[in-house]
Amino acid sequence: MPTHSSTPVPSAGAAHGSPGSGGSGGTTELLASSGTGGSGKTIEKAFTTGYTWFDNTPRGSAQISDPVLHHGAGGTGTYADPITLAVGHSSAGGKDTLDYPAGTRFYMPRVRRYFIVEDACGDGGSPQNGPCHSLKTAPQGATTWVDMYVGGGSGDNESAVRNCTDKVTGLNTIVENPGADLPVVEGPLFQNGKCTELY
């Protein structure tokens, strides 16, 4: 379960919409050439952030709140093995409800990987007032907030992993319940000491 004590915001120098800039450039072309994500729903201006083994709850773990395919956060980004995704949640009357049901798949053209909801973003007794569920601290225009598991582990440089979360943070186009035939760059977002490329 990721914790966001300070919300990363895309750098002011990033011009959203152009390739390599942290925006969703090329997304329309990618989805159009790939059958628009199958039967999926395209969500514009989704605020995508990343969390790691280092800032998960509990810290230094891959523990997840709502396992579906994995026992801990992970995945390779394929349709069959999507990467763990954390979403906002709310708590009322002793019941905790995720913003998207556990098991919901997403595709993120910016990183060319599939994700699956298996974790909750935000801690405490009123998670609905915090990051992921509430868009108060998201960039203006954000329509939803999802938190990708970037990875990391005891053998990784924490600063390098955190830099990767900054790299994948921004307003992007995502696809909810995508088809299984979209282009994939297989592997964790952070692996072999390096962060994924952006598309």
C-alpha cells in the first residue's frame, strides 16, 4: 500500500503532449493503430504516479492490500502478467471500497504496459481525503489518479528508483479494461538499475 506524504508534480518544463515530455504524445496514434485498446474505455488526463518497495506500506516490502494475480506487488506488464496498480479508496461504516474494483486491468501507452488493480493508495482512517482518491493535490485537469508499482528492492539504489517514479509521473491517457493486443515492453518499470523508456 503506497503512502504519499508529498505529492510529486510534473516539472514545469515538461510540455504535455509531445513525445518524451511526460505527456500523452503519440497516444492517439498508438491506440488508433492498435484497435483503440479493444473494448476498453480511454481515460484522458489520468494522473499517473509511481510507488516503490522503499515507500510502500509497510516500508521495504511489496505487500499489497487486494491480491488478484500476485502475492506481492510485481508483474511484467503483459496482459497475462500485468503490473500491480494502486488506486484510491474510501472508508465508511467500517467498509473499505477501492475506486476501481480489484482485478480491473489498465493499459498505459506512456510506458507500454498493462496493469492490474491489486493495491490501495493512501493510509489512515480517512483515505478518501488523501492522495489517489482525492484529486485536490493532483495537477489541474486530472480526471483520475492511479499509482503504478515501479519496483525496487534491497539491492537497488533508492534514489535511482525514486527518480523512476518521478519520470513516470504526469497527466497521461490510460485505457481501462483494454484489449489484450496492445504493444508491450515486457518487464518491470525499474530493472537492472534503470528506469523504463517513455513513449
